[in-house]
Amino acid sequence: MPDQVRRKIRVLFAAAEAVPFVKTGGLGDVAGSLPAELRRAGAKASVILPKYSFIPQEYQEQMVHVADFYVPLAWRSVYCGIEKLTYHGVDFYFVDNEAYFKRDAAYGYFDDGERFAFFSKAICEAIELLPELQCDVLHCNDWQTALAPVFIREFYQASEACRNVKTIFTVHNVKFQGQYSDKVLEDVLGLADNPTAAGQLYCDRDSINYMKGALCYSDIITTVSPSYASELQMPFYGEGMDGIFRRRSASLRGILNGIDVDAWNPATDELINHKYSVDDMSGKAEDKRLLQQELGLAEDPTRPLVVMIGRLTNQKGLGLVRYAMSRLMERGVQVAILGTGDRDQEDAFRYFDWTYGDQMSARIAFDNALSHRMYSGGDILLMPSEFEPCGLSQMIAMRYGTLPVVRETGGLQDSVEAYNKFTGEGTGFRFANMNADEMANTLLSACELFWTDQEAWAKLRRQAMETDFSWSRAADEYMGIYHDLHPEIAR
Ligand code: ADP
């Protein structure tokens, strides 16, 4: 063990989105919540993200100009401003360049490859130039920041500020990898004359894959649940990267995300009709009645109310639900779905709503307030996903005593403990295969328990509600990794 220094470990968290400034998916939640928890766990954590023009004005007005410099990007020299805002105790640094980030949305532009190569290079340059951004760990997330671990090794290794920086790359969604024509190698990345680097970035004969770069260069790779970390090593889930995940399996960890346990709390939630807690569940029964009323379902406490909340895309296993719907209806189960997504999925559920009257409701909308009322009013949350890196809905549902029925994949498998009828243990119900009958059997056996054994049901609810899904557990695990990378810094 080297001589240890006593100071806080410095973590720079790099992401293309962070709540409350910009959010398109789960990454925004993570970047908005985790750094504050890392601070509480003893790190000096800051966040760096692009300064998009659509960040709400109230935040833009609070930003303070810290520095500006020029970033070398192949043959270009590109302006970069750094603005700072402290939010809930965490310093957020915004990379400013209007040519790249004065757009209507975060992604989806022809030059995304160049925009996020710039962002990644600007991060390295900022670490080198600005003492307040110096860090021990650079924690990058998804393809938009995937080049930073590559650049820091290839261009900044000689710099005093960068030499000891360790890099972590977290995969939130392996579907989006940032793949571009190999012209970027010379024109944007400036790596055409570096065959070692180029070799690690090439994925096909003539395309460059940013995520592959991060997977090869980062000291540690993490993803958002332990099961997804195993699945990424399989061809079915790995989206072409499974070979690299297998090669780097010794450096690959899965850490389950948390949820915002203050925002999702039935005892204090202002968006639900009746608040309740694990010791007094009477409010939940009332919430169920009001939800049935609101959705045009029969107001009947004896019918299990199955809710689904999420994007209506193939990933979510909706084919199984469609196949099993008539069987569920015949058994007297109520189903309520809230979501938007693919047109054919939306239409299928509109059709069920129309066909099954007061037993089925489909709200094709994005409605946060209604989602709270559904989490609190439901008995069961159904989530038969084909794959699910982490999944938030099942954790939120458990917090509201709405028992999840999930397929055993990714974060669903890691967060839901299967009901054991012999011991009464568990926090929900699970099935293994992408098979509609298997899903329906599991769901109906959950309903059977709901109908026949209220005591066992109440016990499961209590266990689900008492499970710890806070970010502090995840933060502790990340802190363990950071410190393992820097044994010279005392814990
Ligand atoms: P994913 O990230 O794949 O979309 P998650 O389960 O991780 O799925 O997160 C989805 C989050 O978005 C949950 O908090 C869920 O409540 C919310 N959500 C999804 N669709 C809707 C909707 N139509 N209305 C309100 N909230 C929604």
C-alpha cells in the first residue's frame, strides 16, 4: 500500500444530460441524482455537460462564466466557454459552443459525431487547463462522452493534470453506440495517423464506433444492473459489443440505479389522492377506487388492478401482453396502461380499451401526475420486458406497495425478489421466458394470491415498500470502485 493522502476523492461526472437541466431518458436521472449522493458519501463530485440553448432560462441566468479557450479538433480550433452553476450543492459545468449546442434538441443531428467528439475533447482540455476541474476519476456515460477516455490517453497523457486520471465508462443503453463513417478519424478525431487508436475504434471495415473506444480504453466499465452486466456479454443483448464485454469482463461491474425516494414516496406524494404508509395502507384502497373511477373501470375492490406505465415499444414485451389480453379479461382482471410509443402498439391498446369496456383502460399520453396515481392505485405492475438495463417503474411500484410481475432480465431480475410461497419472502413475481402463457400464468397466480390470501399479500407489500432503492446504496458502490482505482487516497 503506498503512502496514503487524506483528501476527498475528486470525481468529474461527464454526461450529455442531467436533471433538471436536460433529460431525454434514464441517463438524465442518474446524472441529476448520483453526484449529490457521491458528495454525501465523501467525494468531491462535479458534473460537466453541454450548454444546450433549451436549458430553462431560470438556470441559464444563474450560470457564471468561468473560462474560455480553444479546443483542438483535428484541423479545427474550436471556441469553448465553460459556465458554472451550483445546484443542490453540486457544481455543474456547462460546455458552451453555440454552433454545436444552440439546437432544438439534444441529439439527432447530422453532425452529432462531431458535436460530441468536441464535447469529449473539451472535457479533457478543461481538466488540463482549469484547476477547479482537476479530478482523480473521470466518470463518462454513454456514447456521447465515450471519446473522452480515448482522448485523455492519446492526447493528454503527458499533462500533469491528466496523467493520473482514471476513467470509468457507464453503459446506460448499449443500443446507441455513436457509429460514424471512418472519415471522422482524420477530419474530427485527429487519430488517422495513430494505428493503435484507430484499430480500437474501428468496428466495421469503414466505420468508427465511439462506444467501442470507451470500452477498450476505460479503466473500469460499469452498467446499471448486475444482471445486465452479464447479459451484455451475450450476443442476444450485446448489440455487437458482446465480444469486448467478454474480453473486459474482469473490469466490468453492474451497479443497480436508485430512484428519487423523496419524489416517489406515498407518505408525502402531493400528486396522489390519499397518502399512505406501510403502517396504514387505507389510503391505497381509496386511491384504487378513485383510479378505477377516473379510468372508467368498474369500481370493485375485489378485482386486481394491473397497471403498466412506460414507453410503448417492442423492448417492453408488449407482444406478450397483447397475446394474453383476452385470457386476462376472461379471468376478471383489470388492466390499465399509460404510455406513448410505436404507432402499432398504441393502436393495439386503444383497441383493447374500446373492446373491453370497464375492464381495460389505455391512456396514450405522457402524464406524470397520472403515473403517480397509477403507481398508488394499482395492485400489480406488469413489466415483461425483453431487455431492461435497469428499469425504474418496478422500483417505483414497489415503493407504492404495487407488486411487480416482471420478466427475469437485467435490472428487473436484480430489483424484484420472487415470491416464495413456502417462506412468504419476496417483493413481487417473476417469470423467465419471453412467452405469453408463462407471463399470464405468473400474473394469474399473483392474482390468485390477491384473491385468496390477504395476509400473504399484505406481507409482500410490506416487504416491497421497505426495500431500499435509494441512491445512497449505489453511491457507496461507485465510491468503492473509485477508491480501488486510487489506493493512494485514504477512504
Ligand atoms: P425506460 O428508461 O426504458 O423508458 P424506465 O422504467 O427505466 O424505462 O423509466 C421510465 C420512467 O418514465 C418511469 O419513471 C415512468 O414512470 C416514466 N414514464 C414512462 N412513460 C410514461 C408516461 N407515458 N407518462 C408518465 N410517466 C412515464
